[in-house]
Amino acid sequence: MRPIMAFSENSGRHLIVIRHGERCDFVFNTPGGRSWVKRAFTDHGAGSNQSPILILSRYTPFDCNLPRNVPRRSDGHEGFERDTPLTEMGYLQSKLIGRAMRDQGIQIDHIYTSSALRCIQTGVGIIKGYGLGRGENRELTMNIDGGLYEWMQWCRGVKPSTMEHSDLLKIGYPINTSYKPMATVEELRLDETVPQYYQRSNSLVQRILKKHATGTILVIGHASTLEACTRQLCGGEIRSNDDFFAMLRNTPYLASIHAFEHPRRGWELNGSVVPSLTHSNNYSFDPSIYKLEKDEIKKRAEKDFNFAL
């Protein structure tokens, strides 16, 4: 693996596409259909009118991996049902990748992110980990674009929620309020086909590249974004639905892909710009097992781990 700076100065522009970090709903929504939002929010209040953060008496994390605080949003805390934030680990993952980019000598010049909160927060973490935030030597802001949202059929017939820019600014997120997005999620079709999703993503990438003649562009999106934003750019054909889904299943949190502009051959893929971020799962702990009798322990093991003692 070669860091970006290993390429010659005339090698053109660089595009890094990265998936967001670990999301709350995938970790804490129960198989029975109860969402983490209904478990964590015990009151409809949202704190004082002046506070941009929901006070802890209204929002009560039931796990240390839930965010300690969540931002107030104009559509109420119900908006988190369709616009999940990162877990604490997800934010840490983002900071680790930002630090890794800095350690690799990668200079980020422009940041674009999906309007999903999990992607925006991933950008905040990368900026923090890299040291590009407020008060640093070089400050970067994020351009939020609904055109980077994931394939719309994942939304299961319901338009996703997104946070207002005013709400994001209140909590100090570094966003570019003058940026005009290609699309908002409200404008996207819920019946979008996979080829249409590829075309949308490629159109946005081409639009971004027209704005920047030089530099390194970081795009933060979803598992599908890595494929959809680079496939046609680098001369590939749109994949079949089955192949598209296979790509998604092999794209973990904070996975990244790098495309660079060769002076003669055009855009080419170059793998990832940072080492992989690998860690094991850590499941919820139930201390009541230490009070169980032998037969109950045996039943629990057979049920939870599908093996006989």
C-alpha cells in the first residue's frame, strides 16, 4: 500500500471514498422490532430552548456505547428513528481513521458527505482525529449533499429524516452553509433502481470534480458509496444487482477506497489509503448469569450459542 504522497505531483487529483462508522440502530435495535430510540428517550421534552443538546434526564443511554449526548433536532427525537447517529465506538473509529490519514501524510483539501447524520458525524470524527478542526492550523468544513445518500430502496418506502443545517451549526459541526447540493433526500425517488443509483452517484462525483481542478477530495457516504462513486469514474460497467449487494456485504465500517487521476490513463483505483480498522464484536453482558443454577446455565448456553455443554 502506498500513501497518496508517494505519487508524483503531476499525477492529478485524488478521490477518497469512505463508509461511515458504527451506527446506533444496527447495534441496539432489538430483533423484536423495538428501537433504541424508544428505549433511550423516556420523555418528549427536549431540554431548554437555549440548549442544543438533549438533557440527560430526557435521553438516558442504556449502554456505554450509546452517545453520551445527542443533538437536538427540529423534527424531534423521533427523527433519530430514520436518521441514526453514530455509536461512541463509531465516533472513535472515525477519529482513528482521521489520525491514520494524517500519519500517512495525506492532505485533505475538500470534504463532501451524505446528509445522513451518521456520515456527518463520521466527518466530524475524521476532522477531529486529523487535527483539522476549529483552532487548528488548517480548518476544513464539510459540504453536505443529499445526492450522496445511499440507494433509496434501503429506506423501505419511507423517506429518511435529515437534520437542519441550523441544528448542526448549534452544536458546532463544521459545515459549509454556502454549498448548494446536487439534491436533497426529499428529491430522491424511493423506487430508485440500482442502475439509477449508480448514475446518481457518478453524476455527483463528476459535478464535484468539475469544481476542483486540483487536490484531494474526501467523500463520506455509505457502504454502497465506495462502489457507486468510483465504478464508472474508473471505466467500469454498472454491476448486476447480485454483484452490487455482494460488494456491500464486504464493505465494513470506515472502509475506504482511493482513486487517483493518472496524467495519461485517466482515473484508476489504488486500494485503500490507510491500513484496515479491525476489531472484534463485544456483545451485551448479563450479570444475572452468575446467579443461575447449573441446569439454567446449560439451557442458556444451548439457546444463545447453539451448542450443548
